[in-house]
Amino acid sequence: MPLIDFSEHDVLLIYGHFMKKIKKLELIQSTPGNPIHPDNIKEELELFSSITGKLEENNPQLLKLRELM
């Protein structure tokens, strides 16, 4: 698979967007009576967590950003 040459700004934007999505999904997951099936939320969380984890592995400075979110 070809690599994509993202700039630092691109990576920060993607990481921040995915972290916001993770927080939103966690909030939905913890809300009693939410209409979204738990398996769907779990699947989405795993996807976004996998991507943010890979970004953190290649850009350890992102861990500092995680602490702020």
C-alpha cells in the first residue's frame, strides 16, 4: 500500500478530529438508553483508536496532545 506524505499540520488535524470522535462515541456509549447498538459503537471506537494509536506510535509528541483532550 502506498504511503501518504502528510504534513505535521495534517497529522495534528486528523489526530484531533479522531480524538474528538472517540470522546463523542464514549459519551454516547455511557448514556443510558442511547439508540445506537453497542456493537456499532464498539466497532467505531476500535477503528478510531487503532488509527490514533498508529499516529501516536509514529509521532510520540501526540501523546502530550492526548493528555490535553
